[in-house]
Amino acid sequence: MISQIKTYLKELGFNSNEVSVYIALTQLGEAKAAQIAKKANLPRTTAISILDKLAKENYLTTNKYRGVTYYWIESPKTLAGILETKLDVANHLNTLLTGLYRSEAHFPFAQVYDTKTGIKQFIAKILAELPKNSTLYTIDSPGAGNYAKVYSDNYRKILYQQKTKRGVITNTLVPSGYFKKIPDFKLKEQTINIRELPKEIEFSASIWLLKNMLIHFSGNPPFIVAIKHEHIVNSFKSIYDFLWNISQTQK
């Protein structure tokens, strides 16, 4: 259970030392910095710095008694409350900024992400912005481990849940003979249609096609190139449609 908690906290942006301090304080309930540092196996000054940071971000509460500062976490629900508040703020901003926002549809760009954190944040942002009931077109290579090198199974489940809530359908092309390498649970956790490419076509990376963006992804090493350009995207979509039509349906 502790390993899962650590994984989820890291997915929220906690570094290793912050995870140690947060878990130590959660187990202690209420404690002084020296006690927390000892349980987290960190220097006292490091623990205090982290505790002050988490307090400013409202992950924990502090109280001074006779000149001594005590720290405590009131409830595990605090994390959910913080994230819900941030989501509410983002939704309000979305409403207020709509009238000011200038569409970038006519301004092509390319972006590169070469860190696990950057890639995870980018993918989460892309999925959050997908229109409801839309279709995501991909070419993938099961067994290559591209996604596994970037995020955990727990994080993958969260992304799949996000897609399901938004009614997103995924059409995926895989190399010939690769369908059998896909675990059953990955098929059951999302709405996905899969076809195998002709035997002559080899593919070891991953490509995502959205309405206005082409994303080329590899996990070895972790690397993403995202291109937003109407003509490039439409051209690749035509190639994708051709490959889809000549590929073999898998169930």
C-alpha cells in the first residue's frame, strides 16, 4: 500500500523527499519537525524546508505552542479538496478568458518534451482538452514499452478513466502479429478499436493524431514531438485512413 501511495504522490508532483515527509507526518498524525525528520530519515533542516513548502500549498496545517511549531494533516481528503479547488479555479478562468482567448489555429508550432514529467503533463493536458465523444487515432507498438517507460500502471488507469469519462474512442493500428501482445485488461479499460498493419510495415514508436495536432512519441529514450499544423495533420490523417482501410480488424 505504501508503494502505491508513493506512486500517486509522485504523479501529483511530489519529489522523493516530499513524499517521505508527507507519509511520515500522515503516520505520526501530529509532530514536531525533529520527529518528522527522524521518521522520514532526512536532515531536520531539509524536513523543515519541505514542511514549510507543503504548508504554503495547504497540504498540511501548522500550530505554534510555547514557541514550538507542530505539524499535522487533518484528513487524507485534504488532497482531493485541494485538487477540486484548483479544478474549480481553472473552470472559472476558462469561462472568464474565453472572450479574450485568441485561437492559435492559424499559428503552426512544434514542441519537444524530453523528460518524464514534461511528457506526463503534456499527455494529461491533451486528454483533458479532447472534445467529448471524439476519436483519437494512434499507431502503436505493444510490447515496445513506450508508455511503461514514462508512467506507472496506476497513472495509466487514471488516463484511461479520463478518456472513458469524456467518451473518447481510440482507433489504433499495430504491427502485424502484435495484437496478441496486448494484455486483456488494457482492452477492457478503454473503448478501443484495433487493426493490424500489413506485414510489410514495421513500426516501433507511437503516433497520435488529433483534430489539429500530430504527436510522435517514443519511450526509448522518453521523447515527444508535437506538431500543430493544419496541412501536416491533414496529410498524415489521409495516410492513416489509407492504412486503416488496408489493415486487418482485430477483436
